[in-house]
Amino acid sequence: MHKKILFLIIIFQLCLLPVYARDCNPLSKLARGLVNVTAGWLEVPRQMVKVKKEEDHEISGEFAGAFFGPLKGFTYFLGRLAVGVYEVGTFIIPTYKPLIRPEYIFADDYDDYDD
């Protein structure tokens, strides 16, 4: 019985080899989902800094970064959390391209991506 299960697992893995050869595969989707679920809260300080930098005036930049930044960051966090849960739950289903940009919280901004 154990030999049959092992044989079926090996055959299943061999059938999936072409999927693993691509850049976007189930494992990258799973990893992306797990990172977004666990590190999505970092959107709050990230957006605080980004909002502050976007404002030209020093005083209004500080104010916007302190008050609007956390609000924007929290909404981005909720979006990243929802997408992460979705990707973890459906990592085996084909459609492996990222749903949000940047796909990881630590990635550079949107300009570095090509479709």
C-alpha cells in the first residue's frame, strides 16, 4: 500500500515539473501569500513615510504622514491580507501572476514591474 502511494506521489510530481520550471508557479504563489499575510502590517509605517515624502511642504507633510498615512496604510494592509489569504487558499489553482503590486511588501515601488 505504501509503495503505491509513493509511486502515485512521484508520478504526480513528475507531471507537475513543467509548472515548477516557470517563474510563476504554485510555490511562488504560496510564498507570496504567506509573506503578505505575515508582513502586511508593515504597510502602515510604509505608507506613513510615503505620504510624508509626497507632501512638498514640511509641516503639512508631517501632518499628512502622521494622520493620513496610518489610515492609508491600514487599508493597504487589509487589501494585502485579503489577497494573501486568497493566494494561500488557492495556491494550487492556476493563475499564478501576482494580484497586487508590489507583490511583496519589501519590493520596490510599481515602476520596476513589466507585464
